[in-house]
Amino acid sequence: MGKTTTAVNLAAALAAGGSTVLVIDTDPQGNASTALGVDHRAGIPSVYDVLVEDAPLADVVHECPDIPGLTCVPATIDLAGAEIELVSFVAREMRLQRAVNAFVAQSENPPDYILIDCPRASGCSPSTPSWPAVRSSSRSSASTTRSRVSRCS
């Protein structure tokens, strides 16, 4: 489908243009993390910690080594079991959204854009969007912009 390729290339282009960008990798394979040069071995602070352990998003953000202004929340293989672990959680589908909102609200300099790379449709987690999301975190406007880049099929 090209969701990861689109998210990574869009993030790199935005960062190269001077914007600050956060990519959140929610696919247990971690291909977006790999493409951005961010370590995503088991045990590395990752999106799993945010979704299951309620870790603040800021605690799991990693700098991308080759592209200034580009950061990444990696996915690890731990994420593969998160869907089962989250079954009993109330409002599990809102956990990532709440974490992102808190991150933006508490950041002195929030990223200009937040891109979320999700797994393919056969394994879309209920706690992540079923499409890659682009979010502008600009404080200059009261509204948040979300664009559907591509639906899982």
C-alpha cells in the first residue's frame, strides 16, 4: 500500500523544508523506525509503553540521526501483543490520541507535524487509527488539522 514509504518520505521532506516532524510508528515490524535510523529492538522505550504502560509520549521520542528536526516514536515487537493486552482497557481506542494531545499541550516546542504510520489492515489495532494520520500541531490556530493519507484496505 505504501503507507510507511509515504509517511517516512513525507516526514523527511517536511523536515528538510525546515519543519519539525514526529513520526509515530505503530506497526510491530518497525519499518518506519528502521527507515528513520531509530533503534527499535525489544526493550527500547516505544509506542508500546505509551499504549499499554501509560508512559508519556515525550519519554519515548527518539531523535533521527540523519535528519535534523525529525523525531520518531519507534515500534518494537512488544507491540504485537498489545491488542490482546488492551482488550480490558476502557477507551483503548483513545489512548494514543490522549497521549498525543498531552504531548502537544505540554511541549514548549511541539512538532509542526505528527505522522502516524499504522500496520496493514489485517492487524490494525483498536488503539491506533486505521489510516496514517497527519496532524499539524501548530499553536497558531485553535483547530487541529487531520488528513487521511490512505485507508487500510
